[in-house]
Amino acid sequence: MRVRVVKCHACGGHKQLPSQTAYVYCDFCGALSDWDFAMACSQGNALPGPAYEALHRRLAPAIKQAEWQGDRATVKALYTQLFTEHIRLCPSSYSPRIVDGDYRVRYLDYYTDTMMIHDMDPRVAAWTQYMNQRIAELRQTQMMQGAVMSFGIFAVALGAQPQALQFPDQPFWAVYQAFRNQLATQMHAVEEAGSLAKYPDEVTRTLVERVGISAFVQGWLPYLSENMRGHLIRDAGLTDQYIDIQPPPLQLRRCGGCGSQLDVVTGARRVICFRCGKKIDVSAHEFPCPGCGAPSSVPAGSTDYACPYCSVRIQGTTAPTAGPR
Ligand SMILES: [Zn+2]
Ligand SMILES: [Zn+2]
Ligand SMILES: [Zn+2]
């Protein structure tokens, strides 16, 4: 069985089970422990489509105006409206936990905060402006190359492959460096404002930053030289490492959120249910339902939950370490 080589930042546990998505969750504590770049690339980028683009165009001027007026509540409300729609149309762009309503609300709270910092923090804005200048310069080289290429018409007539759009290494690297500085400044501001703590998974700033870098790299990769691709992936810390291991012994649990079967590794305390997105406490015994008798494991942080099979309330108790995450 091929699993990702990763040690959890929260509990130190080593990954034992393969991840179904690019969001790699710890098998022992349910923290978001890593980001799988190869998996992200293989799943591609979902596009939200014209209805979302139209909504974006309609809301953009109102967002700009509210930002100009310093009306943070309106900016937040408009961004929440916009990204609620994006999540609805492209759930695969987000953590598989996004199907859980509570997770979604908290993620939107975190993400709209980061967008406001992106737009309104002058330190970030300065880097954004600098990056846009580097992108303009990169475009310029492409236009020059395009002009040269038009003289190559005879080569095309002779059956040579037309050259695909490819950006030269050096000006691209300037864009990348600017982006890294912009993102680092933004993440610093997000942490400083207390917004990173709103992230609905246990994460580190480095990990969230790496997810952002991955999106940038994925977008540019098709337009870079072979040499630059490898260099970029290494510099961005997106090299993936896997190991072949024997499948570990598994215990059967039942999700208190949706009733799905959960295969958990020995020693697991909290795990993510990838069907309903909830974090489930598996540290204690399962609770038999007073209504139907079916056992299930309590959602982390709850003391009382509805039986996933018959909806009767079950009184559960979670481990003392269980927090709201
Ligand atoms: Zn862990
Ligand atoms: Zn579930
Ligand atoms: Zn029941």
C-alpha cells in the first residue's frame, strides 16, 4: 500500500492510510497534516463557470466601494456571498470536510478574513502591485517572442511543431519571488490578526501557505520550461514522498454524524469522516443508541448527538482533550 511520508505536526503520528484527496488528514488526531501536490495536479482545477463569473463581476464594484469606505462588515458580507457560491459550484477545490455545514461556516469566516487582508492591508497591497509589475514584464517578453515567432512561418509550413506558449525562466522567476513575498506578508498579517486561528482544521501557517503556493505553481506549470518546472517544485517545497507499507490492522467504527463505517488505525483518537466531513472521537467506546441500539462514535466536541440511524438523542462523553476543532 502506497502512503505519503508525513509526520503529523499536531500529534507526531505517521501517515498509515492513503489519502483520497490533496488534503491529507492525520489518521490519529484528524488534524490537517499535509498537502499532496501530485494529487492536486491529478485532480485538476475545477472552474466555477459563467454564472459565478457573472456574480463576481456584479459584486466586485460593491466590494471595492465598501473597501474604499472602510466598511468592513459589508466587504465581509459580500465576500461571504461570493465564496458561498464558489463552494457550492466547486466543492472539489476545497477540503472534503466542506460538506459539513459547521466546517463550511468557519472556513468562510477564515477565508473572507484573508481576502480582506489581501485587499486592504497596505503591506500586502504593496507586494501585489510589485507582483503585477513583474507579470506585466513577463507578458512583454512573451509579446516580443510572439513577434519573433511570426517570422517563423516557414518552419510551420515545413511541418515543424508550432511552439507552445512558454515563458522565459528569468522573468518568470521574478514573478514567483514577488508572489512568495506577497503570500508570506499576507500569511503574517493573517496570523497577526488572529484569523489563522479561525481555520476549521488544526493547521500550521507553513501548511496553509504551501496550499497557496501549490495553487500558483499548478497554474503556471504548463507554461514553463522543463528545467524551470523541476526547479520550481523543489523551491516551493512541493516534492511528494511516498512509501510502500503493509496495510495496518484496522478497527471498525461507525460515524456518529452520518452512520458510515470508518476504518481506523490502532491508537487513533480522532478521525475525519470523509462522507459527512465531521471529526469523530474514536478514543472511547461506541455509544449504543437508546432508540435502536446501534452503536456509533461521538462527533468530537459534542456531548449529545442525534443517532445517525434513527435520530434519537444519544448522550455521549468525549475525551477530556477534545476541543471544538
Ligand atoms: Zn495527528
Ligand atoms: Zn460521517
Ligand atoms: Zn438509533
